[in-house]
Amino acid sequence: MKFAPSTVQASYDSPLGRIILAAAHDRLTGVWFDGQSHQPDTARWPVDRDLPVLQQAKTQLSAYFAGRRQAFELALDLSAGTDFQQSVWRALLQIPFGATLSYGALSASIGKPAAVRAVAGAVARNPLSIIVPCHRVLGAGASLTGYAGGLPRKTALLQLEGASFKPEPNQPQEATP
């Protein structure tokens, strides 16, 4: 992934752990749970706690975790990904709060029904966790599948939204956000 040289960061302590927020040119470019898969090296990005889009992201995430927000209204920049990845991420934005979609249905929605594995790879590399709701994508039969932030977090996010899914056999039924 490629991020602008002007990228700055801030952190947000969510109920599910520390989140790194990134922005460039007044647009949100990243939301990662600290240490999640596919998180870029943010060591060179300066901290900017006052950038309005980062403040707005924190406020809206707090409202989401408190059950007071179902949609995010933030300026986003998806340009860190390839054209294909960006098409998948834009499709993720169409999945409503509390709804889920299978990888197969997501692939079909972007006109690539045979590209399920490639779509899954793009979902896994989504740089805007929660905001671009990759946690709403499930395996066949509504089964809980991988999440770059970890399955316990995916479970908690889906429960927060009241979404239906089949938990993994070793996964707890209740996870609190």
C-alpha cells in the first residue's frame, strides 16, 4: 500500500483496544487496531492530535461504540490500494449497519463472481477498519471467517450491530465492545 508523504496519525483508545488513525490532505486514510494484520509501519508518520478529520473520526467512533451511530460521515481516501482493491472497498461501504454479505455475494456485486479469493484478499487489506465495514463480510452460510483485527473483535463488532452470524466453535458467544 502506498500512503502520501504528508500522512499524519493519532491514536484512539476504543473499547476493543487501541486504534491507529491516519490522514492525509484532510481525508482519513487509515484505521487499524494496533498490531492488526496488514497494518503499515506508521513510525515515520508524525502525530497530529488536532487535525479535524482525525478528531471527527474519534468522535464518530465513540458514538458508534456507544450505539449512537450507525453510519460514518468522514472524508475518506482509498487511494492506498490498487484499482481492484478500491472497487472492493467501495462495495464494502454499501453494506448497511447490521447487515452481512458473503465473500461470494461481494464478488458478484463488483462484477467479478469468480474472484472470491482476490476479493477476500482485498477485504483483508482494507486500511479503514470499521469505517469501511469489512467486518460485515462472512463466509458461506454466515460463518465467521478471518478478520485482520482478530475474530474476537469481529464478533464484538457484529454483536454491537445486531448482525446474524454463526460463531466459530471455539469462539465465545458473547464479546463485549
